[in-house]
Amino acid sequence: MFSGIVEEMATLVGITKDKENIDFRFKCSFVDELSIDQSVAHNGVCLTVVDISDGAYTVTAMKETLDRSNLGLLKLGDRVNVERSMIMNGRLDGHIVQGHVDTTAVCTGMEDADGSTYFTFKYDYDAKMATRGYFTVDKGSVTVNGVSLTVCEPEKDSFRVAIIPYTRENTNFADINVGTVVNLEFDILGKYIARLKSLEE
């Protein structure tokens, strides 16, 4: 479990394909604190550390993860948002994030907001999935590339988020432009409520 509070950005230094899997090798400041089998979220995707050596660590993404997220688009030198799993006696500064990316979205707009920036994201609407909680609500939570954010102006297939300067400087929102593909995880609470509602019908 994660909170959507990004610790830092890790740099992709290696890509190795193994059949339908891809091994990604990253460098970041806390490599020496990691252990094999530890869970780390990468752009919001929970991946398991499988190797640590020479100041870098390796995680493996399977085909389903690559199909559902933006990890398959990564290139050497790209920066990803990373967060280690929550410590259970810590504060939940963001919201409950599973690290199970639901889909991708595309940035369709950026607008200055007197120092902050509004980003608009659009995703493929699926009516069946919406009944299962795959949607956004005004002032609700959503995870974009692993960042816990508050939704503004939700539509059927899009929403806006306001990014303060600190978040933009310390996450890969600094690298997002119109056309950039990002990972989305919808709020787990909404999914449970939608599921309960479906059982009552």
C-alpha cells in the first residue's frame, strides 16, 4: 500500500527484455536502503525489487502491467516517480493507493493558475468500468503517475488537477506536456462503493 506522496524521481539506466517481460534498472538516492522482494511504486505501478547491484536496482514488469501503464513507453534517461510502501504507523498524507494502475490518460491541456498549473487529462471512457468505480468525482482523489491529487472539474472521460510549484519541481510533472501519457489509479473507496451498490441491485 502507498500514499501517493512521491519520495523522489528515479532515473532509468537499463532496459532488458525477457520474452514478454521487461526488466527496468533504476538509480535513486535510497538504493542502498532497498532489499530484494521490496515493493516500490514507479509512476504509481507497484513493482518488486529483484536485484540490487552497482548502485542501481532492478524491477520486472509483466505484459499486463506494460499494457495497462506507461512503463512500456519509457526510454533510457527518463525519470519516474518512486515511492516505497507505507509504514503502517506513519501518517497518510495522501490517500490510499494500491499501486495497481487502472489505465492510462493523455495530457490534453496545461493552464497557468497564478503560479500553479492546471493539467487536464483525458482517458478512454468505458461505461461498464465506470459502474465499477473507474471514474472521478469533484474534490475526490485520483493518482496520476503515482502522485495523490484532488480532482477538479470531472467529466465523463476527463478531469483537471492543480499542481503547485513544489509538486511540479519534485515529481515528473516537470516532464509532462500536452500529449504525454500518464498512469491513472482511481480511488479504491469509489470502487468498493460501486461494488456494494451493484450487489444491492
